[in-house]
Amino acid sequence: MLMWFDRTLVALLVLSAPATAQTSKDAARAIAGEPARSAQRLTLTDIPVPTGKPTALFDGRSLKGWTPWLGYADPSITYRSDPGAPPIGTSRDTSGDFAVRSVDGAPAIWVKGETWGSLVNAADLGDYHLRLQFKWGAKTWAPRATLPRNNGLLYHTHGTAGDVFGTWRPSVEFEIMTGSTGMIVAVGGKVRGRTSVTFDPSLVEPHLRYRAGGREIDIVNATPTWNVEAATDAERPVGAWNTLDLYVVGDRAVHVVNGVPVAEVHDLATIATDGARRPLTHGQIQLQSEGAETWFRAITVEPITSLPKIVVAAP
């Protein structure tokens, strides 16, 4: 390790060396420090007792209470600054994109996934525990046909349809993606949330993984902190049902996958036109369509007044 008396030598070496661009891993290391020496085993304690009865967001018969929205006919243009075409929105029938069908002997919400978009529930929710089950279908679609299956449970949804890339509404994302379910994503340029991370060079950019007690960062879309990977991959194999638990109180949330806590986020906020940070404490639920056939069922919410605690278990 170079000490303080070596700084002159370092400066000379830097001046004589060709300039090189900072890599994404360099950026992650600067943000989060050196990689953690070992993974954490997280457990959930102080699980809140609901203060009221659960409410079903899916009635098992129809999409009553859910509003569909579709992005672009060609999803590959979604992230372009000028897609050159309008989103589909609600201009065509969406029964071939979202429907109620029977799977494994019971009704579920079917999401085809070919055209990107979302189903938005009408309820404006705050201070709740949401539970749902999901599983992957067989099909994937371009431009993500060969990439990890992708969908999302988006919460604290606000704004208008298509505000984000013509396809989604601003929100906080509980990512549903093979290998990454529970990841935190800020959906929209004005959405913020703080969490603690470590640098994990095994991840794709931005190489940040949730770590209890790690360095705190602000999650900001289109920056080197645009998402934070789940602490661990707790998802079951493709084709099996998974249970997601989302606990939200005010501007704080805990993500749980199959009983395993994988992330915590706090200081959720939006950035107002005057630049002020405004707490984001409530909103709607979106279920995404993003390139993979997906099934959802048993979607319920119940009121709570406190969050469970994430505890680092002994090795």
C-alpha cells in the first residue's frame, strides 16, 4: 500500500501515463468501497401484526380494479431518447396481453410479456403488507428472449400512464427477474430511495448489492446507483411458484422473497420541480410486462403500522 510520502511519485506516474476512462467497476468501488469478504445471511424478526383484515387485489375471476397500459409495438425502442413512434397505450384491445386464466388448477393473472407495459391497480396504498405469488411461464420475447426473465412489482406508483419510457408510471420497483428478484430500482428520473450496499464485482453494472450495515447510497435512475441487487438469490427454479412479501410503512420498505429478506430501502421520495425532496409514502401497485410470460395469483394487502427488522444471522 502506498503511504502519504509516496504521493509525489504517484502524481508523476499519473502525469506520465495515458489517461484512461473510469470503468463501471471503478465507479462502484468509489461508491461502495472494497467488496465484502463474505455474504450475509439475513433473517426477518419483529414481523408486524396486521391492524385490519386482508384485502384481495385480485378477485380470481376478472381484472376488475386493474388498468392495462402498453408501451411501444417494438419494445426495442423503449429506452431511446426519441423512439420515433407513440406508445400503444390503451388504443387497442389488451386481452391478448393480460388475462385471467387457469393454471395449476386455479385462476391467475396471465401476463404474455411480448409487448411491454403494465397493469395498474386502482387502490392508493400506504402502510401495508402486500403478498403475492408469481411463477414464470414458458415463453420469452425479443429483445429479451435470451436474457434473464424479467417482470416487476412496482409500488408507490404515481403520475400518469407512460411517464417513464412511454411504458410505465413512476414508482419504486421490487424487481422480479431470474437471479435478481428483490432488487431495488428507481423507476423514473424523479424517484429516489436510500439503502446500504457493498461493491460486488461479480454483478453486471452497476455492481452494487444490498448489504445490511454497508455504505449508504441514494438510488437515482440513469446514474451509477440506478439499482441495487438483492442480498441473495432466494427465487425458486423456473416453473415453481414464488411468494413475495412487500412491507411498506411511510417512506420505508422491506423486500422478502420466499421468506428470505433481500433488501431494505428508506427515505423514498420524489424530486419536486423546485428541486426539493418530497417523501413518497403511498401510491398504486403496478405489475409489469417486460419480455417474459408471467403468472400472478393470491395478491392481498393488509394494514400495518411497523416494519419487520432485517437481522444479520450468525455465520
